[in-house]
Amino acid sequence: MLKKKMLKALNKQINAEMYSSYLYLSMESYFQSVSLAGFAAWMRSQVQEEMYHGMKFYDYVNERGGKVVLEAIAKPEGDWKTPLAAFEHILHHEQMVTALINNLMELAGAEKDHATKIFLQWFVSEQVEEEASVGEVVNKLRLIKNDSSGLFLLDAQLGKRTFTLPQQDM
Ligand code: FEO
């Protein structure tokens, strides 16, 4: 059984992951609007991945006998000046999510909730990957600057991404 404080924090994280999904969906719409279909497809995969993260927390709360309480999802931003501005925004967002996961880990430690610590370990590793993949695109966009052929090449590369459920959940 989850302790009250832990349950509240995990419920809050479900909302944070759902907000992430919503933010990426908003970015997908932005990239569609500027005809960068590859960037938009990359965002769609990320929408699904964030939804998966949220559901992973959802299932865990249920598994531990807790009640999931869903809160309102905040309105995400809808426009960015450039693809680089959008990716810098999500890099900042992912760094914030990493801090949230670290806070949860600290709370689980303080509450001596070993099961939750083990559960959160997956997210600690996942955040390293998330920050790295977004950071890589940020770096490429900084190199590209105003070179449209570089942007179209990157668009084609990002468009190849597809979301597949991690092995253990298939
Ligand atoms: Fe669910 Fe991108 O962190």
C-alpha cells in the first residue's frame, strides 16, 4: 500500500506526463503548420511515448492499491518562432521532468518505499535518453542556423522515428 504523500506525488506525476504529451501534440501541430512533416512525425511519436509514461504511473498506482485521481491538464503553448525555439523549449521541459523524477526518488527514499524506488529507476534512465535525444536535435538545429537544405535533411531524418512499446510491456 502506498503512503499518502507518495500517492499524492505519483498522481501529480501522471498529470505532468499527460501535460508533456499535450505539449508535444501542440508542437506537432506547430510543425504541421510550417510544413515540416518529419518534425511533426517525431512529435507524434513523443506524444505516444509521454502517454505511455503517464499510463505506466497510472498502472503502478493501481497495482499498489492506490486510487488514481486525474486533474485538469494545463493549456500548452501553441506557437514557436523557429524549430530551434521549439526544441529548446522541450529540452528545458525535459530537464524539468528529470527534476520531478529526482524529487519522487528522494521522497520514495525518505518514505522507505523501496518498491517505488525500483519502479522509478526506469524513469531515471529514460530521462537520460530523453534529454540526450532532444539535446542532439537542439545541437543540430544550432549548426544548421538558417540553412534550409540542412533543415530539410534533418526533417527527413526525424520523420523516420516511430514509437514502439518497450519490450517488457509488449
Ligand atoms: Fe515523460 Fe519526456 O518525460
